[in-house]
Amino acid sequence: MLTLIWLGGPLAVAVLLTAVGGARFGHWPWLLLVGVLLAAAVVFIAYLQAPPDYQHSNGTEGEMFLGRWWDPNWVVAIVGIGYFSWTVGVFVGFALRLLGQRPVE
């Protein structure tokens, strides 16, 4: 279920933002930038929620990195997969908008 949230969540939000939100195709770079900002926010939140040392980590795997006990490689991998899902969602949303347009008569 958690996999569906971190993979399907960005995809669904991006599809809704583009297909229902009324974004034009010329806005795709801005929508991808929104995804980058959201991904950076997730990394920052993961960093802030990481324990300050191993003693407070409850035995979780990780390493001391930038003053916190966490695994930045794992976080970046998950965020990368989520951003890829976001990118696919943006273009799926544009495709749905194109399919839903009425032909000009």
C-alpha cells in the first residue's frame, strides 16, 4: 500500500494538475519545476525527521550525514522514482487533455 502512495501519489497529482487544472502544453517546464521543488521538499523533510545520532535511531540502518543519522542514498532513490512518476503524470495529463478536446468543426 505504501508503494502505491509514493509511486501513485505523484502520478495522480500531476495528472489532475494538468488534465483537470487546465494547464496548457507550453507550461510543461513549469510543471516539471514544481515537481523538482516538491522533491527537494521531501528530501528536506526526511532530513529534518532523521534522528540526530545512532542512539536515537531505534537501530535503523543509515549513516551520519550532515549531522543526522539517515540514509541519503535511499531517500534520493525514492525521490527520484517519485519524480519520474511525476514527470509521467504530467505528460499523461496533457495526453488526456488532448484526447478530451472536441475537434474544431
